[in-house]
Amino acid sequence: MSTEIHPSAIIEPGAQIGPGCRIGPFCTVGPQVVLGDGVELKSHVVVTGDTHIGAQTTVFPFSVIGEIPQDLKFGGEQTRLRIGARNRIREHVTMNTGTAGGGGETRVGDDGLFMAGCHIAHDAQIGNNVIIVNQTAIAGHVIIEDDVIVGGLCGVHQFVRIGKGAIIGALSMVTNDVIPHGLVQGPRGELDGLNLVGLKRKGVARGDITALRAAFQALKDGEGSFMDRARRLSDETDSPYVAEMVAFILGDTDRNFLTP
């Protein structure tokens, strides 16, 4: 595969450009950057820092990928940004490298869609098949698991975890952890049910959806604290989806949970 680099692009010595890459007008690629096979930078894209972009990813104009964290504690340490394959990174997206205090690495999985103007901050860990809609800000140290959709104009507070398959409605501020397959909406995001549409689209069996709905009701209305209810569910369920939800709730976290 031939590589195409526009004459106006600046490729600094040391950058590694894979076969089949296309680098458009007025792009800048820094000396520590690695572009996988078939990566396309449309035009006016800046990729800098210790940044690797996986194969077949497309970055649209005016995005800035791999700049230093927006963290006053950052002192110039050598940190990283790792982006997986087949992502679509739209116009004006920003993704920062990590910080020493957060593990040193921001990571984005495969097959994501990052719509115009969204921000991925330092040390965030983003899974596969994630959609971040326009102008949404993902703060530092956030963990977003696979198959999550975060609606437009949202904010996700630092250290929050969003579980697999959850959906966050537009204009929500998410300040606490979100259970897998949860549905969050409202200006100060509230856990308002399950992402049933997403579960059905994925072809999840009716029995598992029924089990998830029963588990959600038990978390909402059962006796004892939220954690007590989750522990009881761990002893009662044989659904792998409910078991996954319970494991998420009982896992390590720096935040409280959005509760039903």
C-alpha cells in the first residue's frame, strides 16, 4: 500500500508512518508519533506527544491528538496516548496524554466514534465500540467500558466509571458511577432504568433482559443499602449479565453510584 503525504504536511524526524496512510494538507505529526496501517489525517490535524494511532483510524480536520494534559500537576513527565484501530475522530476533538499520577497512559479502544468537539482527558480509559457525542467532556481518570454511548453536551466527572452497555442522555452531568446497561438522563444525571434498546439491538436473549430488569428492581426497592442489595444479587443470579453488573458494583471505585 502506498502512503500519501501532502506537500504542506509537516512530518517530524522520528515519526513512524505505516503503509497506506494518507496525511492531508497542513497536518503536523510529531517525532514520537506512530501511525498504524491505513490511518488517515484529513487536514489541519495535529498529532503530537508519545501517541500511537491504530490501523484504519480516520482523524478529521482541526483535531489535536496527544497534547499534554490539562492538569496543573503535570510537570512534563513522559506519558502516553494509545488509540486503537478503526476509530472515527471527528472535527475539533482533543485527546490528551496521561499523567504520572494516573498511570501515565490515556487509552482508547477500537471501533469508536468521537463526534465533533468532544474531549478525552488525561488517564481516561475508553473501551471498544464507544460513542461520544458532540461537545461532551470526559474528565481525567474516567473509565468507560465497551458499547457505551454518551450523549451530546454531557460532562463526566473525574474518576467516574461507566459500565458496559450504558447510555447517557444528552445534557447530563454524570458525577457518580453508572452500572452496566444503565440508562442515565437529566441535568444532574439520574439512573432512570436500563438501556433496553441497546440490549435488544445487540440481540441479548429475552431471559437475560428479564433477569436484568428484575435485578434493577431489586437494586431499587430491596432492603438494606445499595451494596447490600448487590451482594444479595450475587448469591441469587445465574444470568451472566446480572453477574457482570454485580461485579461492577462491588469492584473498586473512587466514586459513589448513581442509584435507581
